[in-house]
Amino acid sequence: MEPISRLVLAAPHSGAGKTTVALALIRALREKGLKVQAFKVGPDYVDPSHLEAASGRKVYNLDGFFLDGEGLLSLFQHGARGADLALVEGVMGLFDGKDSLGKEGSTAQVAKLLRAPVVLVVDASAMAGSIAPLAEGFRRFDPGVWVAGVFANRVASATHTALLQEALSHVGLPLLGWLPQDPALGIPERHLGLVLAGEVQPPLGALARALHLDHTAFLHVAAEAGPLPQAPPFLPESRPPQVAVAYAWDRAFRFYYPEGLELLQALGAELIPFSPLQDPALPKAQALLLGGGYPELFAEELSQNQPLLEAIRGFPGPIVAECGGYMYLSQGLWVGEGFFPMVGLVPGVARMAEHPVLGYREVEALRDNPVAPKAQAFKGHEFHYARMPPSRSPAWRRVGGQEVEGYTDGRILGSFVHLYLPARPQGARRFLAWAKEGPGSPRGS
């Protein structure tokens, strides 16, 4: 296949400004008439919302824990179709991942798999000459990772830029661009990271105007990425819509992997969005999907929408509720000193805690549920501050351990684990077959 111009934006550590730089680059390149496809390394839902707003294209998660090498290549080629350039925003530091050297679940793993040049985003606010040994150390650490240049963030002045550029010239790395130190260019944060796109408008125009970029050198680095082996199609051959799936989509619920939704559509799902905050009734559907989000920020509004709560209580089909959706299905949600009744299909009350639970998960089903027969394993991820009491009917047990989590009665699956369905498409098939033909369907087993 034709080579895809591509590069990876990485950093020495979290907080260096990868997302801010990515947004500035996407906006500036789009103003030059280029179609930019953005990707995000890792299981993040929040950063992709901003990248999508900037690029005007769906943003896909490239995660080496969820998918093997062939799966990652398939997803990359699926997402990059029709784009002039693929821009991959890394996660945390370049070599931060599931293990101590970043061999799995890291930006470095994805960069090696994609054979893509890496541009290191460095917070230069408190350094000048030290940028050279820093960048050189990252370049030399793993010969399989191709560090091709540097982007400086939070630069104080043109003089500061000249010092950084001169220092990097001594180790043979180009300074491809920089952004000034300006608090107005940042994106607000809260307890799960950045606020979502749509809640605040990132200063895309200001970022593009503030960006200092050597366009020719930058695009040359991206174009140096050679051809990739042709991977198999990421999605199965599309079927016509056969099953209506209502899924929660508003300010309170919007954490879904787009490739997971596309998988459901390819398998014959008609996805119908609805708002738990505003809609008085569910759309006509055979299955219900309640994704993650921020129900704790909208607890009072969710609790006051009694007609919809009643509609969900009476919904007869399979229900899958993840993280925020799991909290919404509980008997209620404590936020501060306030208690807000919720749907009540899941026993127990959700409470917000001070510290998060986060990490990759591999879980196996303790009993049949809408996506898995008993003992089948799935991969996923957790990131939440809420806590639920242990269930008498837990859904999952951690693979290799005894920890149990979630709730299922067979028809309802509630869990803090965000499942990555493309890693085991049988789960999506089971969910849709159950919705269409009932839990006894052979295709739903």
C-alpha cells in the first residue's frame, strides 16, 4: 500500500503539553489544506474528544494491551484512510506503559510497530541547554524507537528558542517548532483529566496563531516513514441494520471507544443516541448501552428525570452499563453531602472517593452475561473515583487473581471496567444476538 505520512508526538513525562501541541499542529495543518487523522495511544477517552474537535475526524485509540501488533496495524490503516497525515498523540512519557520499560501499553511500543518517527514534546519552561542531553538520552535508550526531532513547549522568548535550537544542534536533532509560555493556551482540567471537548472550546485559533512551526521540516519528517505491511480489515464485512441499540450520549455519558461502536454497526446494530439528562423516554430499541462519563457532575439532573429512570427500569432487553453507566444503574449516588436516587437495577449505592482506581484489566465472566458466557475473558480498563459495595452477584473475576467486580443478573451487566470489544468481537456478536433473538439464541452463546 502507499506509505502513510505519520509521526508520533511523545514526551519525557505527563504534563509536557502533548495535547496542546497536537491541537495546535492539527489546526495549523488543516489551515494549510491537509487532512489530518489523529490517534491517541492508550485507553484515554478525554484527549480524543479534543483531537476530534480539532481534526473533524473520528479519533481512534492505539493500545498495545488491548490489541496485538496485527490488530494495531489494522486499526491504524482503518483510521488513516483518506488522510494526508496521521498524527499519533502518545500517553504519559515515551516509555511509560504496563511494564517498567514500556514494552507493552506504551507510546514507544506503538511507535515501533508503526515504524513512525517520534517528535519529543519537551516542557522547556525551566531549561535551555539541558534540552540536548534530555532529548539525546531518549533517542539512545531504545534503538528501535526513532526519535527524529523535538518540539518545545512553554518557551519564554525568541532568545530562549535560539538557545534551545543551538543546544539541540550539538546532538543532531532539529527543533521542529515551539509554543510560547502562555496560560491562555491551556485546557482546563478536572478529576479525570482535561474537561471534554464541547464543555469548553479549546483555543484552537489562538494555538494555531501562536504556533511556530517549520512546516517543510515537519512534513519531511512525517513523510520519511516508509511503507507498512498490509494488515487485514479491522472490521468484519458490514451487515444491514438488524438490531436497534439505544446508547446514552450527552454531557453526562460519552465515554465509548469509537472502534467499538463501529464494530457494533458493522455487525448489524442501528445505534440510536439518547440523553439521560433531557429525554423523557427511551428510543425504540432492543438493547441498551450506558457508557462512562461524569454522572457525579449531573447527579441532580439525572435523578430528577423520573420518566426516563422509569423507562430504563422497565426496559426488557439486555443492558450493558460501564463505569458512569454502572453508577447510573445503581440505587443512588452520593456526591458530597447529597444523595441522589438513580435507576435502581443494580443493588448498592455509589460513593465518590478521594483517590482513583485505575489500570488495565483482564477479567473473566463468573456467570453468563450479555457479552460473555461464563469463564470467557475480556480486556478492558478502569479509571474512576466512585466506589460500589461488593455485589452478591459479581460479573467479573480478575484473571490470575481472586478480586471480583461488577454485577450481573444475566440480562444486566454493570461494571467499572470499560471493555474493549474489538479485542474479542464475540462479545459484540453475543450482545446483538441476545437483543435480536433472546438469551437462548445459539449465536448469542
